Amino acid sequence: MGPCKACTLIDKYSFIAVAEIVPALEAIFPAVEGKTAFIKPAVVAAAEDVKRICKGLDAHLATRTFLASERITFADLAIYIALRDVFGKLFGAAFRAEFPHLTRHFVTIANQDETINACGEVVLAEKDLALAPPKKEKKAAPKPAAAPKAAPKVEAAEEEEEAKPAKKAVNPLDMLPPPPFPIDEWKRFYSNNDTKPTACNWLWQQMDSMEPAGAYSLWFSTYKYNEELTVGWMANNLVGGWHQRLDSARKYIFGSSCLVKEEGAANFISKSVWLFRGDEIPFEVVDCPDSENYEFVRVNLASAEDRALVEDLLAWEGDFVFDGKKHIVGDCRCFK
């Protein structure tokens, strides 16, 4: 294998380790350990992402010993480091049997003297980690104590106030008037029907007769630095990482993202359409660090061109006309 090819593979698999595997694990372990809110669909989806990535790695390693060359490279070390908790905590023996080539690679790197000196030994898990929030420990009942002396009423009131649990903050979107349809209904309809024309017609019917007005809004988003998107798989990973970090907004949004390009262009354009609960961009979307790299523009429901672009982005096919030009579609992914 030539040095240029090897360098490309090193970049590719190092990027997968940092931009795909690590973010997926960050969505799993803190939630399972009780450090962050446990949102089961998000945790399960992240675990499935890890398996999808491992499937690709296993297929790649079916015909070679190492990822990028005939010797260990930075790519092998990056993937090994990213997968330590996958093999050591997340998945057990059944997982290793499903991905024998990746397991062989992991064990090979783990048993190198340099790896052991730098990272220590790793113990392979026997069983899969339960994707559930931690159980609350039951506190032992306190022993009966002698009745305390009557405290002044003021102190008793203060203690009672302190004992009250803090009120959970209410999301402003949950305080809006009931929408004409739950967003999950749209997600199911979109998944179970042909996008054009069935799902699109359903959406337009709902948006055109929206009561109350502003219950939902449609938005386009465009990546601000499209000139950098010259490699398809890297551009796709960029969008995938953004989607993963939008998990806290999943209850309130739906999106479809496509990489498109003009005929003969060197770079892709990352374009998405979003259905948001409410009339503005939700705080959870704005608060996501990745979102500052995208420009959001409200869909003009009175524009035939905007409607056509919405339908193309939802269906992942069409002319994708914007800025007066047609575009060819590449990779697409859905956030639901």
C-alpha cells in the first residue's frame, strides 16, 4: 500500500474514533451512570451507532491485520483507545463473537507491551451493559429517637421549606397551547409512508391549516463553511455528530439533512429542513455548540421553490433547487 493511501486511511479511522465513537459513548455512559438525564431512545440509538461503526471496522479488518498499513499506526491506536470501554464495559462475549475480526485487532493492540505500559491492561466484559438508569439506593430507616424539644414555629417553618424538593424547570415549549398533532405522529407517518407525495401532502395540509398558529414552524439550515466539505464521508460524519448532540431536543424537533453539490463542484453543501415545536428555533437547538456553524432561515410557505426544496430534502431525491441552481444529492440522514 502506498504512503498516500495509508495516510488517508490513518486520517479516516482517527476521525472515526474521535468524531463518531467517542460522542456515541458520551451519550451512553454518563446517562447510565446517573451523571446526566437518562433518555432511553437516545442511549439505545447511541449504542446502535457504536455497533454500526464496529460492523464497518470488522468488515475492513476481514482482509487485513491492521487498519491502514501492514504495521501498527496511529489509526490502530486511536480506534483501540476509543473502543476500550466498548469491549471493557458496554458489550460482552456475544458482541465479540459477532465481530471476530475487530476483536482480534483489539486484542492484538491491547497485548502490545507499549500499549500495556501506556494504558494498562483491559478486562473484557462478559455481559452487555444494561442500558438503564442507575437504581436509587434505599436509605435505611432511622432508629426512633427521643422526641426533641418543641422548636419555635419560625424554625419549624424554615425546616419545612428546606425539606421541599426543588421544582423542576418547565420547558417553555411544554407550556404552549396543545398542537394540532404530536410531533411523534408526523415522525411515524413520515417513516411508514412514501415521502412523495403522501407524507409531504400530509405535512402541507397540517401546516396550511395550523391551529393554533405557530404551533410548529419549518426552517432550513445551511452549513456556513461548505467550502471545507470536500470529502463526502467526513462531511457526513460532521452532520452525524451534530445530530447526536441534538438529543436533548428530540422531543421537540424533526430534521432531514442532505449533502448536495452542483454538477462538477469540488465541495458539498450541507442543507437541512427542520420541523420545530413553536414559532422560533428551540433553545435546545441554539444551545448546541454545533448549531452556531449553521445559518437558519424560516421556510416561506407561500414560496413554491421553498416547498419544492422541503420535499426534496425530505425525500432525499429531486432537483434540490436553491440560489437558482440545481444540485445533485449525496449522503442524507434523518433526525427523529
